[in-house]
Amino acid sequence: MLDIADELNRWVEQGREFAVATVVAVGGSAPRQPGAALAVDSEGTAIGSVSGGCVEGAVYDLCRQALEDGESVLQRFGYSDDDAFAVGLTCGGVIDILVTPVHGAVVPAALAAAASGEAAALARITEGPADLLGRALLVRPDGSREGSLGGHPELDRTAAAEAGALLDAGRTGTVTIGADGSRCGRPLTLLVESSVPAPRMIVFGAIDFASALVRMGKFLGYHVTVCDARPVFATRTRFPEADEIVVDWPHRYLESTKVDSRTVLCVLTHDAKFDVPLLELALTLRVAYIGAMGSRRTHQDRNRRLREVGVSDLELARLRSPIGLDLGARTPEETALSIAAEIVAHRRGGSGVSLTGAHTPIHHDGTDRTAGRIGSVA
């Protein structure tokens, strides 16, 4: 639901009544992942998507019904072999969708936080007793919480701890806990949606290839910084779409800026005086991806220099160099696409091979995937 927080927060501010359908679990091949949502207001206006069109009509009707009777409902949709026109997923997957009317203060508070870029996690009961279905708890990074899941007094404390762990990792996922807050007894399944600031992409080297990569990074939803020690190249005129432009030695800037496990570092300078001290530091940091541009000869020379300053083989194994997938890229735009494709494949656990003729899954459960499959615990 937090993926459409901007629009829903405006609905809240306008005083609209609405219901939200949220994908809470998937099985097989499904077009949208847990957290994807469709919302319908009392006038019949709809925003968002839960299936890319396969079951939208039926889900729309469920939202209208939820607005009328004020009740939450969990509905499963799957492929129909008997009737090609039946409501179902033609891709062969299965999705569970929770439909809830929005009332109270917890969900609006979560929407406001997500719309303003604040970190917060929204935990909702998606499987359990009917009277608890859809109950919500908002958890913030400092451990404070709003709302209650009801039931046993320990339930909120346990749920807040689980939600906080997913929030720290910037993930959306499902967890199963006991209705009394323990790991035993009657189970409850929670969908925890994390709202975190956009992940960072830091591009080192203000070259033409960097300009194309900035545009690609913005398209993928990154907060993009360009860093170069040369003020004549690191300018707003050359990089109008960058969120930040920094004139500083790359390693010195990396020492001073905040990075996390979602940060992507792209080193495009292919100049040893910049690359070596930068990569020596970068390879010690807990970031998502480190890639460096250059020919294979440049790569070998750079690795030799890095070993000479004490970088271990284990650390070097983290370096994606030469950067990008083999697409036969030549132009800056094609090269940016090659780099972006490698970043996505690394993030999602993809192989990078063509899907045509392959027997690999289309959707992967990589380290940054959101919730798990139906019946699993993420």
C-alpha cells in the first residue's frame, strides 16, 4: 500500500473515504509482489494495481463492498484452467489480497510518513481470527509505535520488534507469530510494509557515461549523487538530473557521506589516482553493489594496485569489474543500461541470461525481494 502513499495521503487530506486492496502473499509466477495495492474511494475512483490487469475488476468490486459494509476480507486469486475468461491469473500464479476499509489514525499516519520520505513500517494482520484481520500497527525507527493489533498484550511488542527488524533492512515481508506474542500457539501472519528513503546511487567520475547513468539511476528510483574532484566537469549544467553534485576527491567524499546496505557505488573514473584509494575504502563498506569501469587490462592493473595496498582477494571478489552486463553496449546510454541491468540482476538474484529458451524462473527471491511465497515466512 505504501507504494501509492503519495496519492492516498492526498485522499486522506481531502477527507475521502476509501478501501485498499493489498497483495499480501504470492505463489508461482505473479505480476506484482506483496505490498502492491489498489485503492478505491467512495466515488469509485481507483488508483494502483495488484495484478497488472488480471484480477483488477474483481478486486475493485471487493473494495466497493468493503466501503459499504466496513469489513475486511482476505481473497485468493489463481489461474482458471476451466474458463479462460474466469477471474484468475493467466500467468499461472496465485495471489492473496487483503481488502480493508481505511479508518482510524494508524494507516493515515503511515501514508503521511511514506509520502514525506520518513522511515516507518506498517504491520497488518493478514491471516488470523476474523475480528483481527486488517488490524494495523505503525512502527518508527526509534521503536515508538502507534495503534494496536489487539489480542494479547505481548502481541504488539513482538510485532513491533519484527517490524523494526524489517524496517532496519528496508524490506517489506511477512512474518508469523503467535496470537499471544510468542512463537507458539495460534499463529498470526503479518504483512510488514517498510517505507524508507530512496536508496543511494553514487557515481564517481563526471564523464559522458555518468550523465547517462544518472538518468538511468533516477529512472530506477535512486537518489543519485555525482562526485568528481574536477570542478570544471562536476557541474549542474552537465548533470541537470542529479540530486547532488559534489566536487571532492572520491575517497574523501565517501569517507564523509552516509551509505547503507542499499547503496550502489559506480566508479567510472578509470584513473588509478582516483580509483585505488576510493575502492580500497569502498570494498570495506557494507553496501549493495560496487562496480568499476575500465577495460580488462585496466581491471587487472587496478586489482594489482589494490592488492599492493592491502586489499584482500575476498574483498576484491565483491568488485564488479569491468562494470555491467555483456550487452554489446557502445553508446553512453547503452552502457548505462548495461550497468543498470547488472545492478538489478545483483539485487534481485537474476542470472543475466536471456529468458528465451532458459529454464530459470522469471521472478527471483533475491536478498532484496519483498515478501515470500504463500505459506512462507520472509
